[in-house]
Amino acid sequence: MNPSQNPSALRSKKALTETLLRLMKQYPYREITVKHILLESGISRKTFYRNFLSKDDILNSYIDTILYQYLEAIKEQDEYSLIQMLDIIFLFCESNRQLLFLLRNNNLLYLILLKLNQLLPIEHKKITRNIPEQNAGAASILSQYIVLFNIGGIWNIITGWIENDMQDGTADIKKTIIYYLQNIGTLDLRNV
């Protein structure tokens, strides 16, 4: 994607993104073509390819935009407690409910997980760069795996919640996660 900040280019990008999202409400993603997007948006082919490479590029660009907003919300925190992070995650999901449902309906939710797996370890390093390590040996080597473990675990919970049309209360889900994490060493997983 061309990262132009030209007002005309930004308007075209916005129109193309809105058109793709609108079409995704009506048609399966795999059936939507660039031609279809152009006809619906009234944008010329030349303008389209000046801004995007494909319909996938439009979708990826939009996902990038909302994930960067999510990362900014994380960076604004004074502390990084589990409950604060869960609040941010669920607020992000509620704010982007329609997109998440569109991705779910088109078997594309995995796109967010792929991007989180790329972005969050980098952001984690930035955030923890100035924090003195208590266990300098193993902790510094293994922290990347802990971050990936957390991303996968939380994302699977979020995916299940989305699959259930986000009907379960977030307070109950957060309480369940915290209870599990606090009791992980003592729980008999056969009884869970």
C-alpha cells in the first residue's frame, strides 16, 4: 500500500475501505473482486492501484489501522496489570464488533492473530526495555514465548466469544481468566 498522506489519496482509501466492508456484509469475501469494489465505490482503477495492490491490501491496511489504535491504548497505560489489559482487549473488540463479525463470517479472524503475533512482541520489547530484569538469564530468553503464549490464549478466548456473537458478559470472562491464572497450579484440568 502507498502510505501517501495526500488528502485526496486518504479520501480514496477511506472510500475503498468502506466499500469493501459494505460489500463484505452482502457477499462472501472470496467472491468480491477489485472490479466489484471499483463499480460500487466509483473510484477509478488507476486511483485504486495508486493506493492498494489488491482487495487483501485494503483489508490488511484497515486491520493495521485498528490494531495500531489498540497498541496506542496499551501504550497510554500507567501500569500493565492483567485486568487493565483485558479491559483494553474487550473494549477494542466491542469497538470493532462489526469488523470482527465480518472477519468471522468469512473465516478471516486469523488475520488479526497473525498481525498480533508480529506487533505485540515488538511492543512488549519497547515497553520492557527500561525495566530491570529480576531473573536476567531465563526470563530475558523466554519472555518472547510468554508473550506469544498470552497472545494465543487470549485470542482463542476472544475468538470463542466472537463465535458466540459476543453474548457472554465480559466481566464473567475476565473473572474466569483471572481465576484460572491464579489457580493454574492447583486446578485439576480434568474437572474444569
